[in-house]
Amino acid sequence: MSVEDQGDKNQRMSASHRDKKQFGDFVRIHAINGNLLTREDEMRVLKEGITRFHMELDEATGVMLSVAAERDIALVSQAEHHVEVMLEQVVKRGKIGQKEFADVVAVYGKLTGGSLALPEIQRRVKQMVQERGWNGRRTRRIFGTRKWFRKI
């Protein structure tokens, strides 16, 4: 390898490193107003990483995840993944109890760093439950209602 080839390779590596640093700053700027990246924000950030910063998808995702971990930025996609797993464990016979629902909502709130209001979290969890064809469990055995679930 000649000296010119090594110099060219170093310039490309420094440009790549600079792009990664700038992309990391770009991710932080998108989360500056609440330390939360919604799915739409994540998609927008990854698209910018690919187009503007000339990164591959895996590379952009890795930088975004590392910045999120370093700066305690919550990603809604990760929070919803963990909540989905929890819902699968607490739902029995296609129904979720009021206490279990409240527990899942609390976990979702914790995973998003308290950036979302409680009613918004409840709506999102209810939507996740309904997308899977599940429903709220009655409050009592015989004459109980699902009013608590419908009110959300």
C-alpha cells in the first residue's frame, strides 16, 4: 500500500468518524425537548442518517441506540416491545385485569422516562391490547363490568 493510499484511507475514516459524531449530535437534538424519540422521530432520524450522513441502516441504528443509551433517551419502539412481552405474560384467556393493566401502564411510563402523560400511556396500552383481540376483564365475578376499560 502506497503512502497516497494510506492518506486517502485515513481521510475516508476521519470523514466517516465525523459523520457518526454529527449524526449522534443530530439524534440528541431530536430528543432535546423531552428525552423521548417516538417511532416517527426514530424513522426520520434514521432516514437522515442514511441520506445526509451517508451511513448504512445498521450503522445509523447502532449510533442512535448508543446515543440513546448514553444520554438516557427513551425510545418508544423499545418501550412498546417490552410492554408487548409483559402483556403476553399478564393476559389470561384473552382478558387483562384492571390491576395488571395498571402495572403495564406503570412500566410503560417508567420505560419512557415519564415523558408521556398518564392518559396518553393508557390509550397506547389499550390500543396494544385491542390490536391483539384482547379485552378488559370484569371487575367482579358475576355482575362486574368492563367500564374501567371502556373509559380509557
